[in-house]
Amino acid sequence: MADNEDPESEFTNASGCYYCTYHSLLNDHKDLHKVIDTTQLGNVPWQCLSMDKEYEVWYRDPCVMAHNMLANPTYKDFMSGDLAWQQADEISKDPNTHGSMFILIILGSDKTTVSVGMGNNEYYPLYASIGNVHNNVRHAHCNALIIIGFLSIPKTNRKHAHDDSFHLLCCQLFHCLLSTILSTLKPVMTEYKVLHCADGHFRRIIFGLGHYIANYEEQLVLSCTIKNWCPKCLASLGDLDGGGLLCCQEHTDILIHENIHSDTLWHEYGIISVLIMTDIHKLISFDLLHQLVKGAFKDHLVDWVVKYLRLKHGTKRGDEIMSDIDHRITVVVPFAGLWQFPDGCGFKQWTGFILAIEGHVPQDMVCTFCALLEFSSLGQLNDVLALFHHYRQIFETTGTVPHFSLPCQHSMTHYVDMIRLKMGKCLQCKHIKAVKEPWWWSNKHNTLGQMLLTNQCLDKLAASHLDFTAMGCSSVLYYQELWPLSTVPELADEVNIPHLRHLIYVPATSCPQHDGGLYVFNSAAAMFYAPSDPSNIGSMRREQIRTCPLWQNISAHNGCVFVNINPDLEGMKGLEVDDCADEDTGMWIVHPSVHDNGTPNFTIIHIETVYHAVHLIPVYAFNSYDAFQSFCVNKYADHHAFEIAS
């Protein structure tokens, strides 16, 4: 750069458009790392805890992390559930804490494997959040869920892996580590602390432990419960769905102080009596991924279908039917937010599974899957759960399973109460950002130290971004210039509709004057306000619709949309759908619109009539979407589609 040249240089391109270039203040990545290291915003150092020189744990002060989240201006609009209101009532009774703001500390942990091929590397992250944050902020990955520690994983050989003594060791170690890590929160649970909040005001804050998100194995460790028992209620081991009173600390204390023998507590109540119990039962929150998707769906219903097919048709014929089911799933087209498996997946995905098994299994089995998907979509939970329990009896009557006393399915009976208390999250999305990506970025030698440093730097960058935004720094937007099309024949060739001229013909006197060119966009992104959307900040949602002539160098890919013909009608009635919903699956069945001679019925619609993207699943008879005669509207694609098509 010349000596007389301004570091911020201004230019105009050939078309007269103004633009400017900015020269970086950093010479290389080393300068960037130095700047990040010296940044104090969002800096919470890691601490090490060693136990018996064998178990080493790294953690960060949860009190400081909670303070950082409380002061984050992104979280101005707070909310709470019944659990927070109950605790706030208790706080108001104490004159010393009356008028204080109550902050729930939400915890969660889940073991995750980053690599099997390089030695089965497992990590045990511990996450924290504050319960006052709206779910849409937490789902939008705005650092409302942070990692505060990496717990130690006890190891043993296969001989002792299922011993009661090893299970007891895991419980003792887990409780001891949590007690130490959360010790800084304890003083602020009884005496308020004045902290700076997101709206700029200082308030008296009282912390309290909220729900703990965990899969079933960790729930057992948390509640000191024996395997196959329910950690939330007193249902008997052989009949979990028979019901029982909810577990509570008082009941456990009475059993222990009555000097009931430890073997009796173990076998008749499912309680480990050696440990000091806490009132954790009502705070346990189920991990939706492990309880519903992996547990009730994959590990139970899908495996039961496999077992049923082999019992009824034999192993060889059963495997042939399963291959056909898998083949049906592979032809399902991709859709935003859904995974697609074009090479097969052992038919263990949600997408298209109901229609794929239809015709191969009894209709009650299909209805069982429908009821589970309705439950997972948070429909009328109690009514849908009753239907699920009714239809699943087909698996018992056919001899596929002997009973339904299964903790993952039994946990569904507690979901209504947990939702009322504002419980239930999934930690898998945070695993990628906090554990897996930092591991991939490391040099694979002493990786934990590098992962700790990476998470600390990411928190600093996130805090710096908020600070820059508060100072008025803006983002840079990029665009791509498209070549215009001058004539209608050129446009017809581009969109592959030869008779386009007839579709757009209108009297010349009613046409507006247009001297520019026409542009063809193979994809379009729309940002719009969706009040019912819990997944984005401010209820803003972004959707992308594609009409690509060559998708992934294989074939054309044209997205499907709902077109709102009559906005006065609700749901599918206003979308000009002449067909009706299937009684068993609850999905609307639609057919391609064609003329009397069989040619596709093309028309031009106004862009404002596009209501929502839609995912179609074929009613299976062929292997190509062009050959199918009817389709089902996938109302389980996302919660918007569920509201529209239900």
C-alpha cells in the first residue's frame, strides 16, 4: 500500500456501484491469538480438581458463568415455569430475601464419544444454564447453555463392569464431584448477592438448583436408584405403568432411618442406602433424544418390528422385507432440518418410516408409531399417550415382547408434569460446539487441555461480539450478481417450460412498463415472523426453497410449498387440497395435478401466496418421485407443518 493511501480505501466499479476495502489490523493468526488471550470479556479460567490422584476433573466457577449469562443483553426477556414460581414463594417468606430475584441453575451431563477409530475417546461434559432464559434463545445457540466442566469417567474391566460395588463407586464419585463444583453457588442460595443484570440494573439475586437433564443411566446415578426402576416414582419393578406415588426426599429418609436392611432397600425399593440422598427426584429431567428418539423409537419399536417380521415370516423372508423398507426410506427427498440417507440406514430414522412399513406389518403397529410421533410433537399428550398404550398391545399379542415395563416408555407418563415445570432439553447440539469440534481442531495429543483452551477462547469471542454490537459495529453483507434474461423464450428455456408464453399472457394494456431484464433464482430464502416458533430469537424464522435444475450433479430438485388460496380457512382447508387425511397415519394424501391428456398442470402464482415449505413422502409403489401417483404430506417435518396439517 502506498504511503499516501488511506487504510480505508474507496472505489467504484464499472457499473458505478460504491464499495470500500478494510485492511486488517492483525498480521497473522498469531496476532489474533494474542488479542484473544489478552481479552478479559467472558474470561472464566479453568480449575483442576484431583481425587485420590486417579480422578482428575476440570471445571469453571458456575457462579461466575451464571453471572455472565445474567448480564448478557441477549437475555433481557426472562420467563419461568411452575418450579421457579414455587421457589419464589418460599423466598418471599424470608424477610432477609424478600424481593430478591430467583435464578434457577439448570444442569445437564451426557457422555459422548468423539472417535471410535482412535481409541474410543470418551468425554463427560457438564453443562449449565439459567432457567429464566426463553427456550428460543437457548435453542438458537446463543451461549445460553455453556460447558462448566469435564467430569471423570471411572474405568474397570468387563468382569466388574456390572458389579454393585462399581455402580456404588460411580454414584459416590459423581455426587462428590458435583458437590465440589457447585460449592460456590451454595452461599448465594440462602443469602442474596447484588449482581448486574442485562437491562443495566443491579438486583438482589438468589440462586437455586433447577432441573438436571440426563439420560436414564445418569438418572440412576443422580437419584441413587437401581437399574430398571423409575427414578421419579414408586412404581413397582415388574409393572412400571401400574403407577405409583412420586418419589420424595421425606420418603427416602424414613426408609433409611427405619434401619431397613440395605438388601431390602435395594430389591424392594430400588434405593442405594449408603449414599446421602438429596431431593433430586422432582428435578430430574429426561433427555428427549435418549428417552424418545433413541429409546422408545429406535431401541424399542423399530427393534420390535424387526423381531415381529422374523417371527412371522422367518429370518430370510424377514430380512427381505426389511431391505424393502430400507429401500423405501432411501428414496425420500431431502428437506431442511431432516437427515436423508440415500445409501440406506438400516431403517432407523424417523423420516418416512410410517409409510415405509405400511403394508408389511399390522395396522395397529403403524398406529403405534403414529401415536409416538404425535407425542413427540407435543400434541394432546395425555390423549395421545393413551392411544400409544392401546395400540402397542399388538406387539404383546403377537408374541413379539412379553411385557411393557420399560423405563424409557414409562417416563412418558411424567412428561406433562415436567413440561409444566419447564423441563426437558437436549444436549446433543452443544456436544458438537463444546466437545467434538474442539477435539477435531486439536492435534490429538493431550487433547483435553487444548479443548479447555478452545472453549475459553470461544466464550471470549462471544462476549466480545456482544460488546462490539453494543458499540454499534455492524456486519458485512455479501451478494451475488446474476445475469439477466432478456426475452420470454430465454426464460422458458431456463425454467424448462416450453409453453411459458401462454401461462404469462395478459393484455398488453394491463402490463406495467418494464425496461430491465428478467432474473431466474434457483433458490430463495425468506425471513418472516412466526409467533409459534420456539427455535429462534424474536420468533424470526428463515426458510429456503430450491428449484435446482441439477441437484448434486444427479437430477433436478424442486421444492414443494403450501399455497394459501383462501386465508379465511384454517389449516389444510385453505390450501385447495381436495383430498383428505388418512385415518390411520393422520397424514393428508395429495395427488399431482394434471390435464386430461396427462400433461402436468403448470401455472404461475404470486409469491405472497407461498405459505410454507412442505415435505412430501410417496405412497410407495415405485422408486422415482416422478412415477408416484400419490403422496403424503409429512406433518412431522417440523412443528409448523404439524400445526398446518394436523
